[in-house]
Amino acid sequence: MEWTSKKIRETFLDFYKRKDHQIVASAPMVVKNDPTLMFVNAGMNQFKEYFLGDSEPKNVRVSDTQKCLRVSGKHNDLEEVGVDTYHHTMFEMLGNWSFGDYFKKEAIEWAWELLTEVYKLDKDRIYISVFAGDKNDNLELDGESKEIWKGLIDETRILECDRKDNFWEMGETGPCGPCSEIHVDLRSEEERAQIDGKSLVNEDHPQVVEIWNLVFIQYNRKANGELVDLPNKHIDTGMGFERLAMALQNKKSNYDTDIFMPLINKVVSISGKTYGATDSKQDVAIRVIADHVRAISFSIADGQLPSNIGAGYVIRRILRRAIRYGYSFLALNEPFVNKLVEVLVAEMGGQFPEIKLQQSLITKVILEEEESFLRTLEKGISRFENYAAKNQDKNIDGKFAFELYDTFGFPIDLTELLASEKGLHVDMQEFLNCLQQQKDRSRAATIIKTDDW
């Protein structure tokens, strides 16, 4: 069977529908009513009130695919996006939840059934991790999970891992619990014969990746750090849709799947460049653009326009990063990101009708932003190059970086990127001092700390 991305998504939701789960729509990616979170960064965010016990769920079993964005706070993958093959800004998280209903046995056995009997992933390429326990919290090995897994997979493929990888907490306080991760080894037979995949789990290997995390929420972390049992035990799982597609489509990169290739082909068509040849910077630029247009488009569809503050600034920064990569490495001096929206809508508008309904707005907003920033970019890069030529082998003065930022609207992360490409560093402390002085002068030093909830 050919596992198209649409087929993969439908199969997941149909599987859990047969297990008596209510299929719910993705929550908006942009969070408007939570001061601690700008964007949904995990599939379970919309069910926060159920885990906290603030309200009763309408259904005790639900499943969905959730739009997520990780570019701010603790989960910040932006600088890896496009450089490696498996980090993204916007991604989909396939998930199933139980609110006080089923627990470890069903969650584990159904995950195994779906992966090996329905998707038919090779069992010999799968590794499992379970929580090894933690002396500080007086927690023992999650023996219950390990025993359930031993009935499904050879014990040699089960790893006992510490709290960093296998104990999930939503914050410093609140519901938490051990988790069990499912990893898949996508390397060639030759590579697998040389190095045991078990030794590469959780080592950031691009082909030995975690695809699914099964979280067993059974404790509540109190303000004094003490763990107490929750009155109800919950299941919260999250599977990376893009990584699952990579595994099922036998690709070595998420970007080689049919989730991204239509966008990549469009960038290639617009730029006249090639993808996957010998120019790595060109390839990175194409991946960055294909990734970023998704985050930008879905954010606008969910009600967040680019701006200079808060969530709007994050979206503007992502868009400008895409434009800058196209400008510098693909010789794209005219607006181009807006031309990708039509391709994105054709691919994802079926599952997420909001981008189809908002297609015209998304295209216009991106076009206006591109026209404005391309003018800024040209001036800023020209001034940077002149400065770097006159100050060879020196780090970039923080005052100069601030001048680019303040006078020309040139983002500091782009200045850092230009500097790093020349082997230089920006004096960020001096830049921040200048920025603080400006804030003090304008009496607008209102800082809202946003992080995970």
C-alpha cells in the first residue's frame, strides 16, 4: 500500500474512532486566552482544563491531529529548522487521550497494534523506552509499562531511561507522570549491521527518531515539589505526523515526504534552482521556505497577523527568515512566499478548511510583508557587508547591530546569521544594553514572559 500523508492521517483517526474515541478538530494554533502560552506547542494544550480538573470532559476518549508551533519558550527549534531533516516550526501531532478511562495497557497495546499491524512498520526497527525511576522523587522503575511491552516486543529492545527523557511534566507544578517513547530506526541494513540502533536512541540521530510518546498522567506536582497521586489517571499521547510519514514512505528526511515535496517543487520552479544536488546552503534555504510558509499561513488563518509585538512578532520573524534565505541563497529578489499558499491549500485544505477559507487573506498579508521587508533587507545587508569589509576579522559591534535594528528594522537574529556565515560573533550584551536604553527612554519597558503552561 502507498502511504500518502492524507492516507496516514485518515488511518490514524479511523483507528481510534473504532476504539470508541470522539474525533475532534484541531484547536487553533494561536492561543488568545492564556497569558502563559502564545502558540499551541503540544497536542494536549486544548485539554488543559481536564487534566487540571477544572471541568468535566464531554467525552472520556478523544483523538485528533493538532496543529503545533514550537518557536518560543522552552520548545524552540527555530535554528535547527531547515538545517537538519526533522525539526519544524509548524507540525502536526497525532494524538489520543483518555480522561480517567483507560490507562497504560490499552494505550500501549493500541499503539503497537496501529504501528505494526495497520501501518506495518518493521518490528525489528522499533525500540521502546520506559521510565527508569528517580530517587529524588522516590519513584521506582515503571515496571507496569515494561511488563506490558515485554508481552509485545523482545526485552532487549526496551530501554530504561531517566526523567529527562521519560518523565513528562507540564510545568513546575501540576499533573505529570512517566512516559513511554516509541523510536524507529530508519537506517540502511548496512548501517544497522555496523552499529546497534539501541545505542542511538535519544542521541539526536536523524534516522533513529522518536515517533510517538505515550504519557501516563498519574501524579500532581505540588508547589513544594512533592508528588501526590491524582484521583483520576489520564492518557496523553503525541505522535509526530511528519516523522511517521518519513518512516512509512521510506524516506531519509521529513522534507522528502509528500508533506513537503509539493512546496519544495514550487520553490524550485520559482527560483530555477535545483534541490538535492551539491549546494547544501541552497537546499537549506529551500527547506526553510517550505517549512516556514506552513507556520505563517496557519497562524494568519487562526487570527494572528504579523506585527512587532508578542505572537505577531514571532510570525513576522519566521516570515522574514524565509524571505532572507530566498534572497541570499536562491537569488529571489521579488516576493515569492505568497505564491506557495495555493500549493499549501491544495495539500492541506481538506483536513484544515480554515486555510482554504482564508486563502485570499493569507496571500495578501504575506505579499505586503514581503514587499516591505525586501526593501529593508536590501538596505540592511548592504550596510552589513560594508561594515564587515571595513572591520575584517573583528566581531560585530553591538551598537552597529542595534543601529541596523532600530533605524532599518533589521532583525537581530538575521544580523547574527550573517555574522555566523563569516565566522564572526555579534556583541549581544552591548546590543541588549542599547535595546534596554531605548526601552527606558520610551518608557515602554513592558515585558510579558511567555513560556510553556
